[in-house]
Amino acid sequence: MKDLGITKGKWKSIYRNKHDRGVRSDKGFICFMTMPQHYQGQDARYDEELNECRSNADLICDAGNTAQKCGLLPSELLNQRDELLAMMEKIAVASQIEGELLAAMEKIAVTFQAEREPYFRLADVNDITETAIKSTEQ
């Protein structure tokens, strides 16, 4: 696994007070979150921006913790996922084509057997083959 050069250890979102908010690990703060300004009469806007700030901190934590576990950046994981989805789609298409081909072959075999059965039965072919082998042995 490659070294990403990021802070090691579990990353956590911190919301203790308006001055101590951000992302930290056991080694200390990784980043501080810029908090929205609270103006009188704009409580809804402030709450929305505060929730957004917390969500951003959670996203940063998740990205850092995931990157440490797999050794890939989120964009690299996305590329890998896209490649795997494309492969799975090709496998699904190939499997569907194979199933359709097998069904068509079975239909042809059943049709052929039904048309030829009165003339050539498998047992008759086996008898003819055995007779031919015996005649060459004599």
C-alpha cells in the first residue's frame, strides 16, 4: 500500500465550541473548519451553514480514514469503482449473449432431432458404427 503522506491515526470530527471545530487525530488538529457568522434574524441560514460545516468535517474524516485503510485517494477509488463496473457490465452482456446462444443451439438441436429422428436414431448410429468397426477387424 502506498504512503499518501497524510496524518496517520483515526480522524475525528470535533465540535466542542465555536473555536474548537474541525478534524483531528490523536496527533492533533488536521484542519479547522471555518464557522459561519451568526447574524440576528438569520437563524435558519446560520443553522444550515453550520450543518454544512459539520457535514464537510465528517466527509474529510471519512476520506482520511478510508484512504489510510486502502491506500487510495477518493478519486482513485472512484476510478477503480468505474473500471470494475465497466468490467461487470461486460461480463453481464457476455453472460446474456452466452445464454441466448445456448438457448438457440438447444432449440436447433431439438428441431434437428425432431426432424431427423424417424430416419436416424442414436441407437441406429451406434449399431452402424459397431458393425463397421467389426467388419474392419476381420
